[in-house]
Amino acid sequence: MTTTYAVLSEGLEKRFGAVHALRGLDLAVAEGTVCGLLGPNGAGKTTAVRLLTTLLRPDAGSARIAGHDLVREAAAVRRRIGVTGQSASVDGDLTGRQNLRLFARLHRVRDASARTDDLLDRFGLAEAADRPASTLSGGMRRRLDLAASLVRRPDVLFLDEPTTGLDPASRNRIWDAVRALKAEGTTVLLTTQYLEEADRLADDIALVDRGRVAHTGSPAELKALVGSYAEAVVTDADALARAAGVLDRLTGTEPALDHDRRTVGAVSTDQTLTLPRLVRELDAAGVPLADASLRPPTLDDVFLRLTDDDTGDDDTGDNTGDSKELVA
Ligand SMILES: Nc1ncnc2c1ncn2[C@@H]1O[C@H](COP(=O)(O)OP(=O)(O)OP(=O)(O)O)[C@@H](O)[C@H]1O
Ligand SMILES: [Mg+2]
């Protein structure tokens, strides 16, 4: 079986003056899947979305969206996609219903009125239906925005930080909506700074770091790359350095020390490390232990591990990060 990609980009570049925002973005999102573009502030996530949705032209590179060339067939691309950006696109003077109807008319949706009611219902926007959008709460407005991008049933939906700043209830509604869209066959590319969000929603995660995809994989694969997180709490602050030495040796990663909490922790790349061994080795080194733990890594750990230590391959092509080989 061959995979069809709803989004396939190669070497996308974008500069804003001196800022090289995208430095060769390669991305492959299989049809019908949810891809999470995960990265810190300024990594290039929004720029990537703006390029892939034809709002900006790439300086170099190419992409196909739903089978159409991003630049040569921009109009066709636009007909197949929906996009919800970091800032609202709905008209504040119009009510929720009026906004959705306007989108439906703009895009010549045949069952406009039924579609509008369905979306208002699906996103819990009954309250927003007859109120001007400018009077809605941030969460409701975001949901209205998302509903607007779905009016004409896009094949590929781009969501730029769909839940940033939302309360847990609003966030859950958006998560449910993304899951429902996926179940209907829509491909979703969403950007997020929330590791939990990518973990919960995405089939695949692309870690974006300084304008490039630094690593890709399923949440589970990325976690497996890291192994686990080892932590030791000591009873005597003087023993911290000794504990750090043990963790350094066992995990293969330089540990972080927290003197106030008398805690030392490190992401372990050794997948065979067990808690009994950790305790035994700390004990053998004469470390007075208050507690020790070994937990599955969070995506935070993954991100720090996979993006922080491999600056070596940026422009020199010299490959120093040991994690690189595993995903090459
Ligand atoms: N219109 C612009 N003019 C100049 N620089 C820009 C412009 N848009 C983005 N940049 C710069 O490009 C880089 C990438 O920005 P981008 O908004 O894509 O990051 P991001 O990953 O979306 O960050 P955030 O998590 O804060 O939304 C940043 O250094 C940013 O300052
Ligand atoms: Mg952004």
C-alpha cells in the first residue's frame, strides 16, 4: 500500500530581512492523519503554516498540498484547505451565525443554513449564535474561528496553536473537534507549544527547531528515543554532586541539579536502566537517598533532549548529536 500525503514539503525557506525563519522545512503528513508541529516560540511554526496555506510565498523549496503545487496551483490549494490562525478571522460586528453564513456564502456552500446550525451545535456555540463575535469570550471566539474554517469541509485543516490561552473545558472541545474531524477523514496539521496536546492528538509529531524539522516520529517513538527520566532526592545537599556523577554515568546525559529541592535529574538514553539499579548504584556511591524515581519521559524531556544538544549539524553538516542516527 502506498501512502498518500496531504502535505508534502521539501526545503521550504523563508527569510524576513535578516531573520531566516524557515531554513529548509521538510514535512510529510499522510492523508487522514493528525500531525503536530511542535516547537518553542520563534521556531517557525506560524511561518510554516502561512507558507503551506498560500498566505506567504516561499523563497525556496516546494510543497504539494492535497496533490496540488503550492505555488503554481495556489487557487486549487486554497479550495482544499481550511485554516485557523493565531489571530481571529471572524468579523466582530457580526453574530456567530452571521459569520458562519457569510463564510458559507463566500464559499458557495450549498446547504449553508444546515451547515451553520450543525457547526454551532458541534462547537457548543448556541450562546454565540446571536451575539456579536466581539462580545464573545476568547475560548468561544476561537471555537467560532475554527467553525468558520470548517464551513466548506476542507480536506486539509491547518490550526495554528488552536488552544493557546484556553481554559480546560474549551481546550477539550477543540480536542474533541479535531478527533471528530480525523474520524471523518480530514487531515489536520496543528502547531502547538503544548507537549500534552501533541501527545494526545497527533499521530506524528514534527519537532521544529530554528526553522527546520529537527525530528519526526509518533509520540511513542519520540519518547522511546529518550528512554526515561531518572531523578534522585538526597538528604544532604553535599551529596548532590556525587549523585550527579552517578546519574551522568548511568543515563549518558548531563544531569540538572536543583539545590533547593536537593534533587538531581537526567533524561536517560539507556532504555535498560531500572529503578533497582539506579538505587543500587547511588547507594554504592554512598549517596544518602530520600527518594529516587524513574518515570517515562514527557515530550518536554524529548524536546530538550533532541533539540538542545545537536546544534552541531546546523550549517556545518557535522553530526554530533548521538540521537540523530536513530531517526536518520
Ligand atoms: N513578518 C515578519 N517579519 C519579520 N520577522 C518575522 C515575521 N514573521 C515571523 N518572523 C520571525 O520569524 C521567526 C519565526 O517566527 P514564527 O512566528 O514562525 O515562529 P513560531 O514558531 O510560530 O513562534 P510562536 O510560538 O511564538 O508563535 C521569528 O524569529 C520571528 O520573529
Ligand atoms: Mg506562531
